[in-house]
Amino acid sequence: MYDIATMWEWVAFVVRWLHVITAMAWIGASFFFIALDLGLVKAPGMPAGVTGEEWQVHGGGFYHIQKYMVAPEHMPEHLIWHKWQSYTTWLSGAALLMIVYWVGGELFLLDPNKADLALWQGIVISAGSLTIGWIAYDYLCKSRLGETPTALMVLLFVILVIMAWGYNQIFTGRAALLHLGAFTATIMTANVFFIIMPNQRIVVKDLQEGRTPDPKYGKIAKLRSTHNNYLTLPVIFLMLSNHYPLAFATEYNWIIASLVFLTGVTIRHYFNTLHATGKGPHWTWAVTVILFVLIAWLSTASMHDSYEEAEARDLTPYEQRFAAADGFEDAYDVVLGNCSMCHAREPAWEGMHWAPKGVLLETPSDVARHAKEIYLQAGLTHAMPPPNAISTMESSNRAAIVSWYQSAARD
């Protein structure tokens, strides 16, 4: 029969699937409209109010696109709104954050070596911190800095660096980078929900009621849309980072995250300039490579505690629950004999320098902390150990893991 852990894993998978699909739609729309806007050209005989047009070919047909800088004279009968891609991406991402980092907070959110927090305290910090960025950013945009986009982006970068450092003082490395991505994505979606869409509704209402729309609303929306465009690539990196311990399981992960925002700027600047002028500035690629080399160098600084420190640390209540369950000693021996050669602070497997996914399985606290993952990966399924890594793991060993976990779950 399906148990809670299995069903919860499928729920997480489905929500992640939805999140990826909607993110693709949002990012695709964002990139398309920025490229379209930058590629517009003036042509003779354009209707009044049209600032540029563009011809495109796709799927066997030609598309003729015109842009009204403010609005057409009359409200069109068919108007497509681009908003649900953003909303659904954020909502599914928030749900995934709750599923993985709140419900699974003892493993993925909290690091007992950094801060002695109860799970509820970590969740409050997680949820509350996501709003801070939007409040500060929105205030800066509405101040005089809104007239100087470059200075505004520099200040936003400073805010992101501070948040990267702050998250790393409290959460696991994996959670720190993920939350920085969520922090940034919240700013992006709030731009759509609180600024871009309301401004567009004002313009639409003016058209419907026969008034001439004020061009300032389009200008404000364009600024926020451009910011979103430059933040997109770093957010994707941060969302993918939890699969790569070289990004999150290092002493300098917050610096790595900060540098990724700079690479996002250099890459998007190249393509945006290319779309606008037909030729991109090649120096941006040199800067991007230098930044990436620096990131790779910083990634080799491990932030794991030593084996001795891990042995000496008191077990958290969550770890105690699984360490005290019936069958723990048998399961622990199975993990040591089948998993620890790779999942160690100094892996014994030839050519392996870091534990896969940053998961350590050496001490009793290590094994107890990762009980659910061990159960799903090596007990319930045959995902681990990987084929040919070692001799075939006996079915009796997998049964010992299942028995131990289910014993703890019943308790």
C-alpha cells in the first residue's frame, strides 16, 4: 500500500512539473516580448500611434506585428493578456517551497550547525523574508531613483547580496540559494501583479471610456518588465542549484549566488543589444567567462563539518526520532556498507571528490537526518546505490531500511 512518504513524493513531483511548465511559458513570453520590442523598426505608412513594426516567420506563416507606444485609438475586440504564466509560476513555486522546505524543513531548511531554530521559526523567516525584497525594491522604484535605472539596478544588486549572505547564516546552503531565487521571483511576479497589470488596466479603461491614455503608465510598466528580463537567468540558476552541491555546499555559496546575478546581466545585455542593433557587444562574453571561472574556483571551498564535529554534535529532535526507532542499528550498518563509500566527507570512490548531491551518510546523525531519502532511494526503490557502483544490494538490506523507517513513522 502507498504510505504517506510515497504519496507526498508524488505530490512534490507533480507540483514541480507544473512549476517548470509554467516557468517555461513565462520566461518564453518575457524573452519574446523583449526581443520583439528591441527589434521594432519604423516604416512608412504606419497607423497613427504606432512606433514600430516587425515581420516574423514561424511555423510556415508570416506574422506582421505593430506596437502602439501608448494605445490605439479604439479598444480592440480581441485582446490577449499575458499574466497567468507569471502568477501560476509563482503560486506553484510557493507550493513547492512549502512541500520541500517547510514540511521537510528538518532536513532541507534548517542547519543545526548555523542556527538553533525550531522548525516553526525557520518557516516564519522563510515566509516573511520573501516580502522584504518587494517592499524595498518597490520603494526604490517609486523614488527619484526610478529615473536612473542603472543606479536602481545597482542598489537592487546590493539588496540581493545582503539577502544571500543573510540566508546563508540561517538555512542550509541548498535552502539559502533556493530562497534567494524565490526572493527574486517574488519581486518579479509582484512587478506583474502590482504594477504592470494595474497600469495596463488603467490604459484599457481609458480606451473603453473614450479618454486618451497617459503614456506614463506604459513607461512605468516597461521599466519593471525590463528588470524582470535581467533577473530571469539568475533565478533559473538558483532554482537549479539544489541539484549541484558545488553551487550550494560551499563556504562561499552566497558569493557564488551574487556573481550569478552579474552573469545574468552580462548575458542578457548581449542579447538585448543584439536584438536592438543587430550586433551584440562581445566583451560581455569575456566578462561572463571570467565570472564563471571565479564561481568554479569558489565552489571548491567545502562548508561541511568534519567527521569528528559531526560525531560530537547533539542530535536534533528530528534525528533522535529516527535514531531511536527499532531497526536503526541494522539500517545504519546497511548504509555504511552500501552508501558511505560515496556519501562521505572524503569519498572513497575513485575519481569522486564530493558526496553526490552533498548528502553525507557516515555518522548516526547523518543517517537519521536523511531517513526519508534513504527510505525512498534505497529502501522502497532501487535508485540507490547506482548500478555497477557496488555489488548488488541484497533485498534483505533494503527490507531492513524499510522496516526501520516505517517503525519510526508509526511511532
